[in-house]
Amino acid sequence: MSNVVSADQLGDYIGKEVGLTDWFEIDQDRINNFAEATGDFQYIHVDEERATETPFGATIAHGFLTLSLLSKLSSMSGGIKLENSVMGINYGLNKVRFLNPVKVNSKIRARFELISAEEKKPNHYLLMHNVTVEIAGEEKPALIAEWLGMTVLA
């Protein structure tokens, strides 16, 4: 399914899965770069030797790293995209739950379900997606989120 639709078609997709991304690997360099950017150097993320002594057995990605990758995952065929869009604006999150840590070198992907779509003012559409970030080989997802985006049309 193409996830590019006209504004008139939005109602047809409410309550449906509208995107599933390819797998995307989370390596130690990405984790270290995120630690550098945020100043979060907790050893479970950056100390590969010490992290082997934790219940995780290896370093894990920051929860906020996984969350911040929603933008990247969205660009990989996640979520509804509107025809004639000139920009999309991150509008926020209604809720987020971190359910399972992402171990270094794991692969993640995201499933997007369109929950609502509302024209807030002419050519400005607020889209809400339920997003589930899955971890390859794991039953429990890394996170679930209710994500809002404002799409502005030409």
C-alpha cells in the first residue's frame, strides 16, 4: 500500500495500519553519539565491558534514542503522508511507554496505525498515529507511542 493519500481519503485509513518500515540496526556508534548529544553517559549505554554484568548482558540504547528515531522511521514508509504536503511538523506525543530495552546491534522497525485525522484550519491536518517500535527476535516491543504530526498542504 502506498501511504501517500489525498486529504479526502483520510477517513478510509482511520484505525488501520498505514506503514511498516524496514529493519534498522542500532549500533554502538549511534548510542555513543546520542550520549554525546544529550550528556547521558550512564554506563548501561556506553560502557560495553561493565554493561555485560547487567541483566541486559550488553549495552542498551537510550529509551529517548529509540523515541527520537521515530522521525527516521517515519521517513522509511511509516505513517500517512498527504498529497501536496509542503511540510510536516512534529506536534508532540500523547503518551509513550518504554516496554523493552534495545540491546546494541539489535534491529528495530516501526508499525504505524492512523488513529485520527483532523483539519485544524484550512490545509493544516493534525494526524495521530499509534506507533509500535518492534525489536527483531523479541515478542515485546521496544516502545509504543501516540504520536501527533501536523501536515501543511500547498
